[in-house]
Amino acid sequence: MSAAPSGAAAQDLFRFVLRLGDLSLVLGQRLGEWVGHAPALEEDLGLANVALDLIGQARLLLTYAGEIEAKGRGEDELAFLREHGDYFNAVLAEQPNGDFGRTIVRQVLIDAFQLELYERMATSTDERLAAIAAKSVKEVRYHLRYSSDWLVRLGDGTEASNARVQAALEALWPYTVELFAEDELDRSMADRGVAPRLSDVQAAWSARIDAILAAATLQRPKDRPHAWHGKRGQHSEHLGYILAEMQHLQRTYPGARW
Amino acid sequence: MSAALPADGRVEAAWKVLASVDDPEIPALSIVDLGLVRFVAERPDGTLEVGLSPTYVGCPATEVIRESVETALSKAGAGAFAVTQVLSPAWSSDWITVDGRRKLDAYGIVPPDRPAASLREVLRGNRPVGCPRCRSTDTECVSEFGSTPCKSLYRCRACLEPFEYFKCI
């Protein structure tokens, strides 16, 4: 067992683990909005199951974050009682579902990111993160299988379905830049071997996305400089609405349990 | 209340108790059949420790299983015990026992192909899945996800019956 980090190192690790956990939590919450509304029962089940896996990842990560912080906060306190400025997910995860095609585009972009990140993080110097990544990546493979299969069907489908997913891709693409924008925290995690270099993750992600887009007959949008800093707690207006719904019960009835 | 577990062979007796705990989603199988029990050990202080692995990180059955294990051990008079979650190495469908695979098949769920699929196979491959009723391999996947994350939905083109396939992970 590696010794638990303390001081500044613990503070960094805490924030980094929240970045990962919040991405899964917010995306899982978004996908949950589809329950009862998906275009077919199979997709209702599919999206709900992916949401469940993501919330499972978030539980493991937020529990770990709470232990690192060592202030007595567990997964529930971190999920239900933090303000939006203390959430550190990339803003792509909080973008609205839109139509089914737009949800699928967002899902492919994030599934491929999590796949390449977790594959590499399974050998993290942080044993706990390595275990969570190794466990989660097996599920993420099936998420990407599901989402990329749908993207190919929609992109290579009718003129109308192609136009809709291409438009969704254009709209969401700018947000992908943030996933790979390496800041000091990402750098220090990579230096310590806790996480992979984001440039390595990006190269693998990019190749995988190109192959999926080619099969889906979709055009890859051009990269543009990004202006989003969800990883630093600066979010789009959408996160507030997500938290209002997700946190309502715990804030109204503090400590309520099932 | 039944009698306490024998002090001699307490670990073996605990394994027997665990083998009687059914999976809440697939009651035809015990949690031992599914390979969810990773170890049973006696700590120096006499606490019996049971290591359990979740199949999927978000599987709601995980907590039910933990509670069932605690109930079963208490009822059997296991004495002081602790249930620990084991994440690493991650649970694999390869750990479903031979007996478990037979039971799955008899229950109408196609057991997972072995060995567990690689990344490339998950993303590209489609190994043929045989119908558990008529054994035809002329089947199609209807949905990647079924009633639980661990299964996908299939349909047999020969006998037209729907069935579930336990995914390899």
C-alpha cells in the first residue's frame, strides 16, 4: 500500500480525482434524463445502463476524493452539497442532451476520452486510481461500442440523420478542446505518474475518433481555441440546472436516506 | 437461530454459507458461482473477512448482495465478520465457475464467451452467440444492454425466441 499523500500533494490529488468523478457524475445525470423518453425501449435501457455505470464510477471516485480530503465528506456530501464552482468536470459533459443524435455525439466524444484515459491510468502509481481505472475501462469499452455503433448508423443513415449528427458534431466539437488542455494540475499528475500525459491521450483519442467519423461518413470539424474552464470550476449555465435537480432532495431534506 | 459455525474449519463453513446466497438479479446462481467472492479469511483477532467484487461499478445489486451476505453470515452464527469490497483485479466474466455457466445456460441465459473479449473484440468483433433453446447460431443482437448492464438482448432467427447473453467483460 502506498502512503496517503498529505498537504499540497493531497490537495492536488483531491482536485484531480474530482475532475474525473465530476465528469462521470454530470454525464451520468444527463443520460438519466433520457429514462422514459428514449426513441425506443432498447435505447432507453442502453442509455440508462451507461448512466448507471458512470454513476458507479463517480461513486468510487468521489468516495476516494473524500478520503483524500479527510474532512469527513463522503460521496453523498460531495455529490449533493457542493456548489457549481466546486465542480471540476469539463463542460462538454454538462451540455444539453438535444435530440438522440446529439446525445450520441457527446457520448462518443467522452466515451473515447474515458477509454484512452482509463486504459493508461490502469497503471497509475496511485493504486486506488489504477484499480478504479482498470475496473471502469472494461465497461467504457461497451459504452463506446454502443455509442459509436449508433453514430455510424446515424451518420451513414439518411440525409436527414446525417445532417443532424453533423450539426451536433459541429456544435459540440469546440468543447472537446478542454478535455486535453493541460494545466499545471494535469502536468503535476503526469509527472508523478498518477495520470497519463494528456497529449498522449489526445493522440490516441484523435485517431480513434477519426476512424469512427470516417465509418460514419462525417466530417471532422476544425479545432478552435477554447474558452471553457470547467476543470477549474468555471461552467456553462447548464450545470446550475443539473445540480438544482440532482441536489434538490438532499438540500431540502438534509441527510434524507432511501 | 442456528448453531455457530464450527471453530475448526470456520472458513470452509463460511464458503458453504456464501454458496447459498443467490444473486438477486439471476437467482439461479449463487454469488460463489458468479465468482464474486474473492476470499474468505480469518484475521488474527478472530474476525472473519469476506472479500466481494462488484460485477459492474454501477450495479445496484452490489449493495443487495452485501446485505444478503451479512444476513446469511449472521444467521449462520459466523461470529464477528467484515465484508470488504475488492476492486483489483477487476472482476471478469471468466471467473464464473463451470457450474455457474451450466446453471446460466439452463436458466436460459447464454454464458459469456471465454476468454473475456479484448478491446478490439469489444469494439469490432461479434462472436456468434448460440440460442439457448434450439442451439442455432443464426441469432441477432437486439440491444447491447438488457435488463442489467451485464447482459445484452438477442433474438434467435431460427426459433424466433428472444434470449439474453451474459457479456464477457
